[in-house]
Amino acid sequence: MSTRRAVRRLPLHAGAVVTIAVCLFPVYWMITTAFTPNRDIQSDHPHLLPRTWTFDHFRRAVGADGFGLFWRNSVLVTLAAVLLALVVALGASFAVARMRWRGRRQFMLLVFIAQMAPWESLIIPVYIIARDTDMLDRLPTLTLVYFMMTLPFTVVVLRGFISTIPAELEESAQVDGCTRLGAFRHIAFPLLAPGLMATSLFGYITAWNEFAYANFLIIKQQDHRTLPVWLSSFHNTFGTDWGATMAASTLFALPALAIFLLLQRHVTSGFAAGAVKG
């Protein structure tokens, strides 16, 4: 019986292996290229493993103009957008999940529509609004854009997560003398940690990796650019420095990878709990 089950699952396991290989191979190639000398990168006969290893590409990436400044800009914009989205979404999701008010379903429908909308199609309207309000070339503008991009998803997930917490817990606290806000803060809020971590990670990765808006809204001020735009600086009229580009991309991916590995357990439970009730 166990042999038949293993045979039946063999195609599934094979498909999983192929999927993992296809998804991870570009990452593997990026990392190995970052350690490969230029002569081997430009060779007509590439190797899966570098024949010789070098750290020159990382030195050139770290020593590039504006590395520390662009890193700081990315961190500030990303953290500000994520924190702002969490604060607003927490209040909105609580109002939708716990309160009964006219227009609640229509509000959630609009949130779902905003979540499904392709943000790339809104670049031109956002650019015109930023230009007419004199908000071009400013990091707060980029922060607000990332806030709007992550807010709908955060509201949807936190609303589902709050719905899984029994309302009787908060009602018991109110019977004991807590206000409604106090009951939520002392009872429900500590139970929201997995959901908050899950939505925070999504918002962080979305804002950290975003390139299009950062490239179009921050045009003139070099000091206001972020790391995704900085990666394009390794392309010039003489071609692309692939070694330095891959080294910079590896450094760029490390923070998101580290945060995901630290929060992986909470993120999985947070997404699962947030999807229980719609």
C-alpha cells in the first residue's frame, strides 16, 4: 500500500523538484556570477561552478558612488511605508471585522479592486499628480506610493486574521472594566503578531524591490534614489558590468532573505489564519 502511494506521488515530487530547480537556478547563477572573474563571465563556455573565485565585484559594488546613501534611502522609505500601512490597516481591518456599519461590504469590495489593480498602469497618473503638487524628486512621495501599494493587501489579511479571534474575549475584558479600545489592545492585539509579521514582510519585499516608481518619480535628485535604481548604474555606454551587477544584486537580496528566514514560521501561520474567513 505504501509502495503504491509512493508511486502515485512520484509525479508530484518530480514536479516539485523541477519547480524548485527552475525558481532557484537564476538565484544560483546570480550568486556564482558575483564570484566569477570577468574573463570567465565573458567566456563562450560558461561553467556551473566558477573555476576561480574573486571578491573584486563585491568591492567594486560597495565602493560605487552613493552605495551607503542609497541603502539608507531604501531602508527609510521601506520602513516608513510598512509602518504607515500597518497603522492604517489595523484600524480599517478592526472596523470591518468587529463593527457593523453601512457600506462595509462596498468598502471591502473597493479594497479588493485596489488590490487587483496593476500598479504599473498607474505610473502616469501618479507622476502627473506628483508633478502638479510639486512632489517630484522627494522621498516622502515614494513612501506614500509604497504605502498605497501595500495597504489593500494588509487590510485584507488583517481583517481575516481579526475575524478568527473570538469576539467573546474582548467582550469579557469589557465586562471587567476595559474600554473597547483597551480590550482590543490588551486581548486581540497580542494575538495578531503572526498576521502583523506576515503583512509586514509582504510590504517590506514589495517596497524594497520596487523599481518603476522609484525610477520615474525620483528623476533629478541623485541623492534621493533607492537601491533598485542604483543597480542600473552599472550599465554605461561601454556595456554592463555583469560581475558588479550580480554582486550588487546579491547584496540587495540579502536583507529580504534574512528577514524572511527569521519570520518564516510566523509568516506561514499568519497567511493561513488570515485566509480562513473572507
